[in-house]
Amino acid sequence: MRFGVLGSGKGSNLEALLEAKKKRIFTGDIVLVLSDVKDSRILQIAEEHHVPAEYIYPGSFRTKLETNQEQEYVLKLKSASVDYVVLAGFMRVIKEPLLKAFSNRIINIHPSLLPAFKGIKAWEQALKYGVKVTGCTVHYVNEDLDSGKIIAQKIVEVLENDTAGSLHDRIQLEEHKLLPNVLQQLLESQKQG
Ligand code: GRF
């Protein structure tokens, strides 16, 4: 199964997937990495692992892609024969061009136990609210932010002396295990189906 990964940031989830691939925990192929941020670490990580990687201009909006630019993302993913798109820290809301082209085939990882704490810096929201547990969620992407069908979740305890940074670090450790496992399960269920 061929995966395309979209990200805007440091790419630790991409790295976890590539490491899981080496260990055969994850046996899918990451065939393309796309980013809306030119100098993002995620593009460098892809290149270091010899995965085709490309920056695509997002357009002038801040929180979504311009429609014709989103179409560019679709074209690139389609020409790489991608089956599933994984959002690994992609900081823009996905709209119709991608949703239509990859219907029920876009998966996101979010750093909270959805439906709690949607949107940005979910770990900070959790800390501020004072919850005792938070975590991470892998879910399908639909037209509403962080609202698609939940595939899997992992709980992370909030500790007494946690800072936003320490909490986010522990959530990410769980993300790095959860995402490869979920994608592998998906892959295996598709093989059987
Ligand atoms: C992760 O915490 C993910 O849950 C969120 O964005 C962050 C991306 O981190 N959607 P990285 O770029 O994979 O390190």
C-alpha cells in the first residue's frame, strides 16, 4: 500500500514511520512527502531517507490551501499512485479537492483525546483546562476540523509538574508508536478484504 505524507513541521511522526518500516513493524511504502513549509524539517527527513519530497506553495491563506494549490497537491499524490494520505502535523485544514480525491483515505494524527481539545496546541489546551489524562488520536479526515471517525487513541497521563513541553514530548512518544501500528493494521485489513 502506497502512502503520501503531508506535514508542515519537524516530522517526528514521519521519522517514526520510516523507523518502523526499517523494523518491519510497518510494511507500507511511503512514496511521497509534501509540505507547505519550504524549510521544514519533515522535507529534510524525507530526503535523508531517500523518499521523494517536495514543497508546494500553499497560496496566500493562513489556515487552508488555495483551491488551485490544493489541486496541485492532489495531482502530485495521484501521479505517485498514493492510496492513503497521512497528515503528520500538516497545519492547514483540508478542503474539497483533497477530500474528494481521497475520499475516506486521509488519516490524521492529533495530540489529544478527541473530541476534546481540537485545533492547535492541543496539549497546551489540555494542561490549561486541568485534565488528568490526555493523549493522542488517529482519525479519518472529513470536512470539519479534527472531527472525522476515530480509528485509535492512546492515553497519556498529565503529571503534577508537567509543562506544555514535557506533556507534548510524552504525547509524541505515544504518537510515534500509535501511527505506525494503526497504518499497519489498516494495511493488513485491506489485504484480507
Ligand atoms: C503532532 O503532535 C501531531 O499530533 C500534530 O502535529 C504534530 C506533528 O509533529 N498534528 P511532527 O511534525 O510529526 O513532529
